[in-house]
Amino acid sequence: MKTIGLVGGISWTSTVDYYRYINEGVNEKLGGLNFAECIIYSVNFDDFQRLNAEYNWDGTFELLVNAAENLKKSGAEAIVLCANTAHIVSDRIAERINLPLIDITTAVAQAIHKLDLKVGLLGTTYTMELDFYKDKLIAHGIEPIIPESQEDRNYIEDTLRDELGRGVLNPETKKHYLAIIQKLINRGAQGIILGCTEIPLLIQQEDIAVPTFNTTKIHADAAVAFALQS
């Protein structure tokens, strides 16, 4: 079994899910008392959020690559960035550390291809509005629909930062998210990418009539597959 290095804390609430999913996935494959060999480096979420808000991508890179380098020194054989937004600097990190980096967009694209759907994308404003995430999906033949309204996009960003990233799950926020998702469905979305690893804390498959793509679970499954490959 290969040792997986998790760059977590972005936020801690979804890092908990990564740890659970990866351990459950290994145990499902191997049985008994077999669980994952993994290392977590949890960064300060406030630093991550502040650098992103300043569009200081060099600062975000330095924060995350420092975590990845420490994981490598500790024996990690691959890196998982436990956030969709973090992948804005994923290629730079992979180049610096010279270790496999398990890319979340690649894993998500593969999951979408299995169902061959037109999809809507929810996430941070960076994930929805910048090109780094959408371009990788487009390279796989998937052009996602994002919320049209700036107000809706800002609402998602604000609640991800101030509520879900702190472990606060508000029923009114859930209603608002479901309304935004319905707008995407009305525009032709046949599936919804929960493209921030905190969103699945609030929105589950049973809440929505169309398929959802839980990026936390999909990414964790990709990490398990890597860890157990011969």
C-alpha cells in the first residue's frame, strides 16, 4: 500500500470526510483491519482564504507547496490537495515536489463521463469564475454551467467561508443552495458538481432529483485507487 499525503485544513470540516472516505475505501477493498496509510498536514484555513481573497496565487502556492514538501519528507508517495480551489496551483505544486498529485478535476471528469451528462457547477467564486477548473473539465469534453447571477455566486462563496468552512450547517442556507441548483437544472443541467469539498456537508444526493457529483468522495476514491495499485 502506498502512503498518501493529504494537504488538509482547507477546510478542516471536509478534511475529516477525506480521512473517513479514504479509510473506508481501503477497508472495503482489503477487509479485516486494513486501513489507509496516510499523513495529514493541516494548514491554517484563514491564511488560505486570505491569500485567495487577495488573488495572491503565489502566496497560495507557497502555503500549499510547503505542506506538500513536508508530507514528502514524512514519506508520502502521492499528494492530495483536499479542496477544489487549491487546484488553481496544483500543476505548480506537482512540478515542484516531483511526486504524483492526484488531480480532483481529472477524477470528477471521469465520473461524469460514466453517466454522460450535461452538468452544473457549484463551488467557490474562484472555481466557478476563473478558468483553472473549467478549462480542465473542458479539456475532457465537459463544459459546465455555472450560476448566472453574481449574487448567487457570492452567496455560495460567503456561506462556504463563514458557515460550512466552520462546520455550521444552516437549514436556510440549504434551501438557498437548492434554489440555485434548481436554476441550473432549469437551464439544462442533468447533473450537479458539488465543486467545493464543503458543499456535500450540506447537500446530499437525496436532496436533488438529478445525479450529484460529490467531489470529496470522488477524489478520495481516486486516492484509494492510487494507494492500492500494484
